[in-house]
Amino acid sequence: MIDQIIALIMASIFIGLVLELISKNPIIKSKLLLGQSLAVASSTK
């Protein structure tokens, strides 16, 4: 149980750092948005 909580905290910190890097880099941001929209499009087929 404690291991899951630690894993969740680490994951949220990692996601936060990634989002911070993305927000500072518009090129990565646009590529990720493109990738995300492609993933959504492929999953809805």
C-alpha cells in the first residue's frame, strides 16, 4: 500500500516536471499535441 502511494507521488512529480519542460518548449509542445491527437484519432477508430 505504501509502495503504491510512493509510486503515485513519484509519478505526479515526474509528470509535473515533464509538463513544465513542455510549457517552456513550444516545439515539443506542438509535437506532443500532434502525437496526442493522432493517438486519440487511432483509438476512436
